[in-house]
Amino acid sequence: MPTSQHLERPAPPATPPPRGRRVALAVVLALAAVLPSQLWTGLHSGAPGDDPPASSTRARSGTSDSPAAEPTAADPAAADPTAADPTADRAPTSGGAMPAITVEGDRIVRDGQPWWFLGYNSFVWSGDCGTDEEKMSTQDVDAWFAGMRHDGHGAVRLFFFDGWSVDRLDAAVAAARENRVYLTVTLDDAIGGCGENDKDGSWFADAGERGTFRAHMEMLLERYRGETAIAWFEYFNEPSYAGGALREFYDEMGAAADAVDPDRLFSSGTVAPYWLDGEDNFRDVHESPGVDIASMHEYDENEVESNHGPGVRANSGGKPVIVGEYGIAAGSGCDVDYAGRADLIAEKAQVYTDTAAGYAGALAWAWQPGTGGCDISNLDQDELSQEALRTFG
């Protein structure tokens, strides 16, 4: 999880740099050993006429016009008419629901057609993490969403951990719905930032830790059941395999999620096979019935498709692949200026929105006020990259 420290990016460049500002100085990048770029010559292929293959995963999603689920016998209101209103802890809703997102085979689908997305990451959006100059107010979030693309292909990945302000999340969901921007919500951090702890073998073996995670997940599933502005939830940010405990955890939490909202999708939050100690482990995790979408994080800078991309797609369990994070350092003091980053963003978008290849979209790191100079987190100042993300396609 991000911290608020300016840390240099470690070698090799394929490894995600330390969080926070994920500062990557141009001189370090120039000296780092980078594998050759993998150039793609195919055209953008998310055409509405492409027929997705038969589903090999749960085709879960909310439906844009479905009412809230009826209470069952397990619900207090069903067993006792005098019990508290079972919707009391549900998020406030309004009209104008967005088309639901589902999964069919290795494609994410909206309105019956393969869907792709482009957008941003933010961990400082809620004010629960980050330095004072980084944090965003509700008005800042509203203005941010208002400046994105509004054609149904815009998306944002928000971190939302146990104990954070649910009122702020309600406001973000409402702003996303109003601006036709889809959200992915990451429930916890596996690399110990923003007050969270590392998710190692001892964490997975701790019933109390698992119970706290499950309660947080189930609260959000219930609160936003049927809310189609949330495209999917994500269990962790950048988990390790932990000797197989990650697969067992995703099996367990996927079953728990289905008991609350069987239509809600989940992504894995993983980096790449090397992060899980090999392709076999990466495939094992993504064959979990609790995972609908495979995740890749890449900080390969000037590569168009990450050198890890083919291995991720080959071992995704037949599920769609998203690039949950990618970062390109640009700005004052960098070898790359904002125009150069905007060009590379457009090139990467051409690859990562290729639904025929199994990709479904990519989210840039990061929208983080208070960041300047040569950085990967200063997209709030980079109008050229904003325009590239807004107008691609």
C-alpha cells in the first residue's frame, strides 16, 4: 500500500516500486535494465461485433434495473417483522443506474458487448491516507470525476480499507454514477501501507484477521448490493502466494461473497507471476472460483506491452486480464515530458484495451495532489495525459 515517502524505485524496473509517491527518478530509470519493448501492430479490437467466448467463470454482476434483493429467512426482517429495517445500512441511491458489468470467458462485458476501460488509481481520495497536501476533499473528488471521460469507458481504482469513511465512499459512488465512471474498490493492502499489515502466512493463518477482512467485505457487499457504478471489488492490493494460502483465502472469501451478493465480481489484485513465485502459482490463484478477473501491475515504463503480459494472459485461468496499475515517470527533471508520457499512455492503451487478446483495460498510477517534479503520481497536473485517457478509442 502507498506510504507518503519519496522513495527511489528499485531495480529491476519490472518490479513495482515502493508505494507512496512511487517516485521514479529519470536517472535511475535510464540506468535500470529494461527488457526490449514488445510492440503490437494490431488495431484496437474491442469492436461491438466481437462475440465473447462461452463463460468459464461466474458471470456475476448486478443488473441495472433490478430492485434490492428480497429479505430471506436468514434476514432479521424476514424472521421478525418488528426487526430493524434491513436496508438501513444500505448506501443511498438515486436514478440513472449504469449498465451492469459481467464476465464471459476472458472478456468483461457490458450491454452484451466486450467492454474496455481506462482511468486512474488513487489511495488519497478519501482523506484516510496520505499527507495533508495529498488528501482530497469530497469536492476535489467530484471535480476529478467530472473531468474524466463520460462515455462509459472511464474507470477509477479506489483503495478503501477497514475503518475508512463509508460516507466518503457513498459520495464517491454517487459522483461516479453521475459522471458515468466505473469504480473498482480494493478492500485491503497486502504490502503493509496506510496502517495495514503485510499479508504473510501468519496473517492468513489468523482466524481473527480473516474474520475482520470478511466483515469489512460483507458490509460493503451488502451496502452496495445492486450498485452498478461499482464494476467489481478487489480483495487485496499486490498479495503474495504465501505458500498457497492466497488461493485458499480467495476460495473462502469468494464463497462468503456469493452468500451475500452472488452477482458481484472480484479481481485478484495481483502483480504478475514472478510476484507469486511462478506461473503455476499465478494460475492456481486465478483458477479460484472466488476470482473473476486477473490483475497485472506493471512499471516497465517504456515497454508498450509489459514483458510480463504474455505470462499473465497465459496463466489467467481463462479469465480477463486488467492492468490494475501502471506508471510512467514524467515532468520536471525527467527524460520524458508530459507530451511523451501522453504518447506512451495512448500506445499502452492500444494494447491493454485489446479485448480479443484477453485484456480489458488499464489504470494509471496515480492521481495524487501535492506531487511535483519528475514522478509517476503527478497525473493531476498533466493535462496532456488526462486528454489522452479521455479521448482514446
